Amino acid sequence: MSIFVLSDLHLSTDESTNKSMEVFGARWKDYMQKIEKNWNSIVSENDTVIVPGDISWAMSLEGALADLSYIDALNGKKLLGKGNHDFWWTTNKKMTDFFKSHGLNSLSILYNNAYIVEDRIICGTRGWFPDESKQTPVNNADYSKILNRECIRLRMSLEAAVSLQKSRIDEDGEKLPILVFLHFPPIWNDFVMRELVDILHEFEIEHCYYGHIHNSYATPLSFEFENIKFTLTSSDFLSFYPLKI
């Protein structure tokens, strides 16, 4: 049983959303067919896949049903995180009840919480992009307030992870490692989201996975910053293959 990650699916299964990613370059051609084929070729029913955001172009939970059903039909269990384009996202309870009522039994929400998966503890939230000049908050939302909320959410998720860590010790008597999954990269080029990075340091996180970045195919898969390893998981960057952790 393995753990995989693949972010930024940008699904548009329902034609009413009309948001196909194929206009963003040749790599995106037939991308939903690629995701299904590649995913099922390496992920088994007993595996878990983390999907850190930008899952569906839908604007409501009901509107996302076709895309969520598409994901549910893929192999394995899935932990879904929120991205900046997931406008269908609502409360954990509403989404969990929606999944249950529609038989989407392989889907769970990764947001303000944590899970033990195999010999790892999985946690995460959306995060926020380090370069304020590139942000276009909806309805002129306050940038600092958004960042503060994301810091609170990351801390909540990490505190949940630590609680799980205390309850479970591996066969060698060691604590299970905590892996953090964000949608936005806390580090990108010269920009550093210091507030989020400091929280990662506070909880002694060594591995953080992020998405959001597209059309940057010369970027290294992973890089280290202040002894934290950051790994890019955007679907187009990974040629639509889930990355095994």
C-alpha cells in the first residue's frame, strides 16, 4: 500500500463549466483521459492519493458532482485539499455529507485536520502565494487577513497531526513523520512566505508538497530551503502521473 500525490487536476467533466485546460498548451491536450489512464496504471485500490487543490472548475458543490464522481471512480482512496480555484468548496460537514449521499466513498477532505496513512501522518491546507503583487483576491479581500487565516489553518492541521503522532509510534519506537501538503508554494524563486515557513519550522517539518505552478517544466522536482524539502506536484508538471511518496 503506497501514498501518491497529484495536484491541480482542473477537471471540467461537466460541459456547463466550459473550462478545459487544453487552451494552456499541448501538454494539456486530452488531459482528463491522461489522468485516468496514468493514475490507474500505477495506483491500486489499496493506495492513497493526496490531491492538494484546484480539483474542479465547478462553482458549487452540486456543480462539482461530475468531477468528484470522476475522481471517486479512479483507483485508491483520495484526500482532497483546497486550491484557489475550488469555488465549489464548502464546509467539511457539508462536503462529507455530500460525498456520503452520492456514494463517493473513496473521497475525504484534507483541511484543518490530519490523517494517519501507512507510516506517515498527512496534513495540510491551501496556503497563500508569497508574491502579493500577483494576487487578485476576490471582492477586494484583505491580503493580510487571508494570510492570517491560512496560518491559523496550517497550525490547526499540524496540531491535529501532532495529536495523531502522539497516539501512534512505529515499530522502532519512533514518531511517525508528518508530511505537509499545500496548494500554494511557500517558497517560489525569490519570494518567501515567511509566516508559513516559520510554522513549518516550529513543527519540525522536513517535507512539504505544493502545487499551483504550471508551465514551468524546467523547474526541479524538489528543492531544499532551510532544511525543508519542497516538492512540486502539479499534474501537468508530472505529465499527469501521480507522484509516489
